[in-house]
Amino acid sequence: MIKWWLIILNPITKMRLTKIIFTILCLFISSSSFAHYMWLETVAVGERGKAHTVNVYFGEYTYGVIEDPKGENFEGVKHFNLWAIAPSGTKIPIETSIKANAFEGSFIPTEDGTYTVVLNNDEIDVIDYSQYDFGIFKTHYHSTAKVVVGNSNFNTAADNKAGLVIVNTSEDAAAKGATVSLQVRYKDQPVAAQEVTIFVADLWSKKLTTDEEGRITFTLPWKTKYTFETTKKDEVPGIYREVDYEFVWHCATYCINL
């Protein structure tokens, strides 16, 4: 019946109904971290000596699903690590507290250049999705953000030798009409032929595939929020917290908010 109604409804109503159906599905399976992702949001330009705010989110924002950081769905993924890497390579730990619908923290830039904010979370209980023909797996989330201080614009750091990372290699600052260049790396090596999905609000998405150097390029057509996501299965079994798993599911994200 749902498919029949989708055929005769106008496009706007169809989009709204699809969004409702997806949201219900997310609520049905959201007891696990799978089908969601973690991402960072921060202002892309910072100032020396001034606290720079970073927010950590969990959900599917393009479908209107952002989990409550005090809720049970965020409980399983709240043991993340967050830090900033200065242009000199110094790592600055970032402490967070709950603010509205995110974990919020800040750091103070002391150098000119590109700071890389890094979220890493591989402290997540094993999930059994055998009933969905996906298997039993351990999740590893990784997200980065770029903060430029002064006029020096460099690549973000690739600080995830155990999994996936998206590196911003763009020469120019992100803006409407600008071209973004990103590189996907896995265990410190570029990944060719890797699928990357770009999510924008209102159910819009686009899939790209990395070149031989693990790169994609994308022009930002609108002044809005873009989330880049890529995933990879590491088919190596193991044991985590005394529970066997069949593989590790890696998920890396990068957000640009214009």
C-alpha cells in the first residue's frame, strides 16, 4: 500500500511521507549505533587566544534525526575522545559537556595555521545484526573538522592509523560555489575506488567514488550544511569486552556548514 500511495502522491507530499517512514524506521532500530553516524560541527575560522567551540552530534541530521545526548540512544556512543591538533602537531584534549542536542567543548588556538579537530570512538559494544544479514560487528567512528587561524590554509591531519579518516586537502576556504577536495585514507594509506556519500538536508544526497589517490572533488552549490560519510568493513574477527565479533565496521565523517 505504501508504494502505491507514493506513486500517485505529488513530489512534495511523497518526500514528506518518505521522511516519516524513514524516521519511524530509525526509531525502530536506533537502539544500536548502526544506521546512524557521529559528526563534528564547528566554525571554519578561528582566532588566536579566543576559545573555539566544537559540537559532537549523533544521528541522521538529513532526515531530522539528532539524538538527545542525555538519551539512551546516545548512551552507547558517548565514550568518545575529542582533541585538536595544532599546526605544530601538538595535541590539545577537548573536554565536553551536554549543551542542547550535542556534546560541546572548546579549545584556544595559540598558533596561526590549520587546526584539525578530531573525534574518535572505538569504545562501542559489539552489535549483533545477524537478523538483518549484516553479521556481528564492532563499530569505529571517526570524524574531523578544519579550523583555519590566520591566512595559512593547509591540509587537515590524518590521525587515525587504526581506521578510516577523511582529510581536507582543499586549497581554498569552503564557500558557496567553491570546490572541495577530500582524501579518504584507511590505516594511513589512500583508498582508491572508495564510495563517499554527501548528505544534505531534505533527503538530498549524492555518491562519489575516490580516484587512484583516494580523492574526491565536489563543488558546493548551496549555502547549507554538507556531511561527507564513508564506511568500510575490516573483515578481521576479534573479541571486545568478552564478546566475539566477525568484523569491524568503520565510519568516517566530515561536515562543512556554510
